[in-house]
Amino acid sequence: MVSVASTELDPENAAEWPAPPGRTALASRDLADGFGRVWMWSALAFQDTRLRYRGSMLGPFWLTISTLVMVIAMGVIYAQLFNQEPSTYLPFLTIGLIVWQLLNGMITEGCDTFLREASTIQQVPIPFSIHAYRNVCRNFIVLAHNVVIVPFGLAIFSIPIGWSVLAIIPGLLMIAINGVWISILLGMISTRFRDVPPIVASFLQVLFFLTPIIWPPELLGHWHPVATFNPLFAAVDVVRAPLLGVPTAPGSWIMLVCVTVAGSGITFAAFARFRSRIAYWI
């Protein structure tokens, strides 16, 4: 008869099970796996754009037309109000509005990053970050339609284009990175607290008039550094200034880099902490 003691496993020969991955590792894997599935979130972003304008003859180019009409209407009036030369003010206004629409879209739609995809999250095991990448890609598709206006405006007003225009590439890259962490952070907060989306939308309406988008910061005189100490202005300035052939405002790049690093760090910590609760909050 085999004794009980002989059936016990030797602790030295017992199999060691690997420890489960921690929250930080799971969050990092989610972000990496989501980014690696470019084919998925880019296809979903294009599908969102097509569905939004399904049945329309011009499709997303209606956004381009509405932006052009807004620029012409506002440019004629505000150039007189601000005592600005139309040949310099209209390009300033055009690029400012186009970049602002990108920022506004990523932030407002970022609040619905996970709420919009509630059924998918509850049924399909895919990385949560895919929905954030999808939101950013969708808004950059809209930007691509609106930016068609810019070359014509620069040509009409004889604004020279030099190698400095390439500075918009890192600028747009920084905006995209900010769009990802904003989508994840606001998406989680809005999933937990449903009052956040309307609050953010109202806050952005106020910021639109407080940010030098339709008015030059120089109009504030010696107070203009206060207006430029604004992350949203920094994001607009690093794209608008190179296209206009003027230097960026002092501190715009520093402000944008600091916000990107700080926002990404805070969002990653929150994502690692609350990632597992997103499906339950929905």
C-alpha cells in the first residue's frame, strides 16, 4: 500500500507557475497590441467616416465646404473688427480653425471612446486602446479633407512655402499622441461619470474664444504671453506658424512637450489602475 507521504510532491521538484502579469504590464501590452493592429483601427475609422456621410453626394467634403464658408464669413467681418489685413488674417484664421476642429473633435469624441463601443467591448476581446487609436485616426481623416483648402489659400495670398513647413510633421505627431491619451483618459472618466461629456463640450466652447484662434495674440499687448500660455494654442501654433512662414511663439514647443509627457504619464497610470473596470462601468 502506497503511503500518503510518498504521494506528496517534492517541493524542490514541484512545477513553478509564472506569476500573473501586473497591471502595468497588462496596460503596456494593451497599448502595444492595439497600436500593432493598424489595419483594424484604420479600417474602422474609415468606416465611421463613410457611415457618417452615407447617402451624401459630397461625403466628408461637406465639412470642407462648411469650413470654407465659415472662413470667408468670419474673415471678412473679423478682419475689420480686429483691424487686420485680410491677406494675412484669412490664412491665419483658416489654419487656426482647421487645427481647432481637429483638437475639438478628438476631445469631444474622446469622451465617448468606450461608451460608443459598449457592445463591442462587452462581446469582443480586443485591446481597449484600439478605440482610442480609432478616434484619433477618424479625426485626422477629417483633417485631411479640410486641409485641401490650405494650399489654395497660401497660393492666393502669395505666402511662400519653404523647408520650415516640414515642422508641421512633428507638430501633428505630437497632437496625435495627445489625442490618444486624451481619448483614453476622458473615455474612462466619462464611462464612470456620465456628466463629463457635456461639461467638456461646454468648457471647449469657452476655450475657443479664450484661445488665439480667431484673434491674434498680439492684440493683447503686453498681456499676450498670458494667452500663449495655453496648451491648445501651443498645439495650433506648431502647425499654423510653419505654414504661414513665421516663427512659433516662444514656449509653444516646450508647452506642448510638457503636456504630452505629463498627460501620457498620468493617463498610463490611470489606465493601468482602472483598465479592468471599463467593461463593468459600461
